[in-house]
Amino acid sequence: MNKNIIKIISFVLLCLLSLSNITVSASLNQEKILEEESYDEFATNAVFEEGNIVVEARSALLMEPVSGTILYEKNIDEKFAPASVTKIMTMLLAMEAVDSGKISLQDKITCSENAKKMGGSTMLLDTGEVRTVEEILKGIAIASGNDAAVAMAEFLGGTEEAFVQMMNTRAQELGMTNTTFKNCNGLPVEGHLSSARDIATMSMELLKHKGILKYTGTYMETISEGRKTPIELVNHNKLVRFFNGCDGLKTGFTDEAKYCISATAVHDGVRMLSVIMGAPTFKVRNRDASMLMNYGFSKFEGKKIFDKDADVEKIYLGKNTDRFFIAKAQDDLVIVVPKGTDGEPTTKVVLDELKDSYNMGDVVGKCEVYMGDNKVGEGLLYADRDVEKANFIDNFKYNMKNLFKKGI
């Protein structure tokens, strides 16, 4: 009897140990998220000394993303492994598909065995598990899920290999000459390389899709729909929690790449984008990114041109007609200029090709803002009403009415 009791106790202990190993395994990831929970105030609130910016990472870039002005650079065209910062391109292709109407956030994605078996960071998807596009986006943006990235890749491209071709094609279109993608998640593979400049380029493009910031700027999220055990997502980007105004974009870590980040934050209408590659520790990565963004905020200021929904210009649908709409600002239009800039900004309305009819809310073009000859910002415009182009009879009536007015 004693031997049986010992066997039972041993079996229970073995099961508990196995469960513990599973839990630990699920918690560990390529960015060592548990290690990063130790908050270093200096690392996330670092300030610069004027004229003495010292970046320890292998490569770094600071950019004002509206104009594309580079404020600081170090080895920005040198190729390095980007680790999970790769997922910026994965998210970009997903957001382009959503915003173009090709897919919706509520479309369903089924996790394959290929996606489930991904190592490193995961959102713990099961084979056959069905999640929405939005939930998979959260898994990529917040938890840096390699399984989520592959699930999204297979959904958009059919296979991960086909999706990687899409990534490389998009990179070429954006002028990312130092980038070659071999997978959609950044797991180590020979020849999978990018540069700080290229990462900044695709980050700027992703920032055009403002909906992504809802996910990249979230620190913690729980997905429980249809699951016995909820998925707990914790953002690997600690700057989202500890750096004021930070709302993205993506961190990365592998033994080869070391610690990387494409970080963005906004203060008083001014957005800064900082790319760090090859930092020796996560604290150095956060310190370098914070220092650069603080430097940028000290050099630039925002100027509001229009409020959201402000009237920008009256647009007539042809000559000799009273058919028109008011082009309104879709969002607040704020330009970012160096502090102390002289002169007043000028605006230029650039319309898409005029159509025969518009519905209220249709995007009709954009308003560009210039300081001198330099374009410093732009914002989308929309129609304030339903309107149709006048037909022959309407034009005749209009001309006769104005003819009699002139006669009087």
C-alpha cells in the first residue's frame, strides 16, 4: 500500500511539474517579456544633453514622420536582422487590406497547424481555432505572436511563402532597398535583413492607417470569446506604458538581432518616430528610443491648420452650374515645423477626378500644406452632402435664370 501511495504522489508531482513547464514555456518568448517587466525609469524617461546624443545601439534613426525629416542617424542603411519588427510589414499589408475593403475586421481566420507550431512569441493559438481579423491583429501588435503573424499571412496570401512575396513586393514599392524578407514574423533565418531607414519607411506607411494605433498602443488585452482559457496579451513595448504619448509600434529580439524597436509617440500634436536596431539590452533600447524622441519633441512644434469637419473649400460640379458641395476636413490637420520657423503656412486643395455624383462623406481629395516650397503636411477632404452633376435641362434652366438676371 505504501508503495502505491508513493507512486500516486510521484505521478501527481510529475504532472504538476509538466504543467509548470508548459506554463513557463508559454510565457517565454523571443523578447524576454518577463525580464522586461522590471521597469527602469532612466531607460524610459531618458533625456538628452544638447549636442551630446550618444546612442549605444548598432543603428538608430529619429524621424518626424509627416515630412520624413531625419533628425538623427547612425548606420541607418546598414543591414541587420530586424527580428519581430518585421511584423510592421505584416500589419501594414493587413491594414491596407482592411482599409481598402478587401477584408473586414470581423472576417474569420482559422489557425493552421503550421501557424500553431511557430516558436518564440505566441498568442497561444490552437490548431483549428477560429479568430477574427481584429483579434489576430491584436495578437500581432500586442503579444508579437508569431503564430498570429503566420495565421494572418496564410489568410491574406494563401500560404506564408506567397505572403512573403507580397511583403517583398510592397517593400520594393516603398523604396526599401536594404530589405529582404524571408518570413512574416522575424524568426531567425539567413538573409532576413532590413535597415533602420527601411524600418522607418514602412513604419511611416503603417502610421497612415490610424486604426493600427488602437492595437499597438494597448498595453494589456484579454481575448476570451469561445475559449475555456482566455488569451492574456501583454504588450512587449514597455514604452506604451511608461513613455508619455507612446502608442506603438513594434519591438523585436533574437540572439542575432539583439533588441530592436520602432517606437512612436505624440506630444501636443507632434509625432516622432525612433528606430533602434541591435541594442545590447532592452533597457538600452528603451533609453535610446526615449532619448531620441525627447530630442525630437524639443526641436519641433505643431500648428493647427483646420479642425476636424471644418469647411475648407466650395467645389462646383462643372461650369455654369449651382451644383456644389463643401469639402470638409476629415480630421484635425496639424503641421509639424521646427520651433522658431518664420512665415505662415499656405494651403492647396488637390481634388480627385470630379465625378458625376457624390454621397455625403465621400473622400474627394486632400488639402496640402506648404511652408514656402516645402510640403509639410496634408489631410483628407470629404463631401458634406449628396449632390449630382447637373444635366442638360438643369444647365439650360441655370443659364436662362442668370441671363434674365443680367438683363435686369
